[in-house]
Amino acid sequence: MEADCKESGCPVRGFCKKACGKIYHVLNCLACPVNLLIRLMLFNIFWKSSMAKLANWDSTLYLFANEYNVPVIPPQIAAYMSTAVELGGAVMLLLGLGTRFAALALLGLVAVIELTYTHAEEHIFWALLLLVLLTRGAGNISLDYLLCRKCRQDPK
């Protein structure tokens, strides 16, 4: 039977090859909307966090001075840096602009949070989603894609 299916005219093999090709195509088409959803979800998380810090800056400075225990960096500088990374990284993810750079910066921030303040499963989840963006990029629904596409066009 196996020898029979290795022949090029086998209808079962042809069907399987065609079905797998269609499934692969559908999954490939879903990659861009999935990347967009990941970016939107991470934007929401980091945007809300940065807005909460900015809403009550005195409280933010107090937390960095007394609760967060960030090593080496003075608390006030750590507060400014983390807020800037969250705010800037969130906007960059939303736009899909410099996505890999933003993902790397936010991944560093998540690592600092996990190692210095609190251990939470959600941080691992965030890190995994950021790793997807770091390794795969923003996808076709992004400014990164538009800029790279424009750069690749031959001048006329």
C-alpha cells in the first residue's frame, strides 16, 4: 500500500498534499492579524500601567523608593525610565513602529519587574508574547512593514 501511494498518481496523496497546502495558507494569512492582536493586548497592558504612574507621580516615586527595590539605579531615575519604556514601548507596539526594539525594551522591563518586585505568571505570559514580536516582528499590519516595503522598492 505504501509503495502504491508513493506513485505520483495516488489520489490520497494528492488530496493530502492539497489539503495541507490550503491549511498552511490559511494559517499563514492569520499570522498578521494574530500579531496585531498581540500588539494591541500588550499596548493595553503597558499603556494603562504608564498612565497609572503618571496619574499620581508622587505615589509612583514613593513606590520606587520604598517598595520596588530596583538595584543600582536611584529610585527617581528608575521611575522615569520605567514610565518612559512603558509609554514609548506601548505606542511603538500600537503603531508597529520599531516593534522589535520596543519588544526588547519591554522584555527587559518585565525581567526587572519579575526579578526585583513580584513573581507573577502574567509576567511570563507577557514575556512570551514579547518574544513572539521580538522574533517574528510586527507583521504586515504595521508601520514597520510599510517602511520596509517602501525601502525595498526600486527607484524609478
